[in-house]
Amino acid sequence: MVYPVIRCVQEIPCDPCVGSCPKNLITMKDSILSLPEYTEGCLGCSSCVMLCPGLAITLVFNNYDPNKEKALVMMPFEFVNETVPLGCEVTTTDLEGNVVGKGKVVAVKTKESVDKRRLLLVEVPEKDKLLVAGFHIRDIYHGEPLTEDMQDEEDPIICRCERVRKSEIVREIRMGVRDMNQLKAVARPSMGGCGGKTCTDIILKIFKEEGVPMEEITLPTNRPLVAEIHLGDFVKKK
Ligand code: SF4
Ligand code: SF4
């Protein structure tokens, strides 16, 4: 038996999951703003996992282990090929990023028409199958206040918000990362409160030091701070 676990929690105008299912098993009650709901009967075709832009769907394969000790979880993965941890043990996480346990990446599925997304099949303990939503890509340092003894002239901190050192950025560049959005996702520079105001230019200099031509680099997508406001709030109340 196979079924999707849909972790979609935001009522936003999004519905590729609905159209992706060849058996129309994913529906929305009222409008495109409603949360998707799944009805039994999954074929395991993986279209919904491949097409959900929010990476919000995993597929659980229940019949993977006749002894019922392990299950297979399919999850989307959007980093470069070199970083696919095929055959490796990974630390699995839940939706909030909390550690769930261990898993093993046993297979990778690709689709010709979807060039940047791969689907990874991760073997996990049976008890974890509904919790696992992702896994750690890198062991990253962040969280503690910046102190004098953390300064290191040989390996300076480039992103002060997230405490990302130069060596971490160089490592990703040498692994083939050219998209600064991807760099942000794997190593966290520009992820903090300043939104990359300080580190973006420094990172571009590091790319240059590493001999990467500017035309190969994809600049980060700047996302302004936004909050949804009802139109009525703009109307002057008397
Ligand atoms: S895996 Fe395929 S059949 Fe199953 S819910 Fe997703 S799109 Fe539908
Ligand atoms: S496609 Fe993904 S993000 Fe969009 S509504 Fe469906 S589950 Fe949610």
C-alpha cells in the first residue's frame, strides 16, 4: 500500500497537487485557497511529489518490508546531482526540522521534463514513516551568539546573522553550486534577519576568488518582508 502524506498548512492560491493526480484523489473543498485532501486509492505514480512547488508531499510505501520493520519514504530533492547522498545514511527530520532518526537513501528517481527536482527514496524505521519530511544536508553551525573567540582571520564569518564561515561557502562552490539561492538553502548565508544585505557582495567576491565567471552565477532572489493585509484596512475609517 502506498499513500501521500500532504503537509500543506498554508491557505495560499496553489493547487498543482490536484491536477497532478491521474485518479483525482487530491481535492480541495471550496476553492484554490483550501487545503488539499487525499482520498484512498493511490497508484504510487509520484506525480504529486514531483509537482508540488512547496515540497510539501512525501509518499509512503508501506509494503516495502515484509517484516514491517522498515518503510520507504519518497521525498523531493532540489540540489545539484553531486550532493545526492545515494547509499548514505542520513539524519531524518520532521516538518519543523526536528531530528526524527536515521534513514538510508536507497534510490533516486528523475523525470526528463523536470530538470531541477529529483525524488529520493529513503528507507526509514516503520515508526518514523509518517513523521519524516526531510533530512539534513549538511551539519551546519548556527544559533549561538557571536563572540570574540569565534572570530578567525583565516576563516572569517561571512554571514553574521547565521554564522556562516568562508570555508563553508568555498566548500559549496567547489562542489559545483552556482546558484546563490541554492547556496542559501544548503549553507544558510543570507538566511538571517538582514536578508543578505551584508554577505551577498562578499559571497560574490568569494565566487570571483574561486575563479567562477559572473555569467555562471545565479543571483539570489530578494524577497521583501511582506505581510498580508485586507484591502479594507486601507480604507480610512471615520
Ligand atoms: S502518487 Fe500519484 S496516484 Fe498517488 S496521490 Fe500522488 S498523484 Fe495521485
Ligand atoms: S501543490 Fe503542494 S503546496 Fe500547493 S496546495 Fe498542493 S500540497 Fe499544497
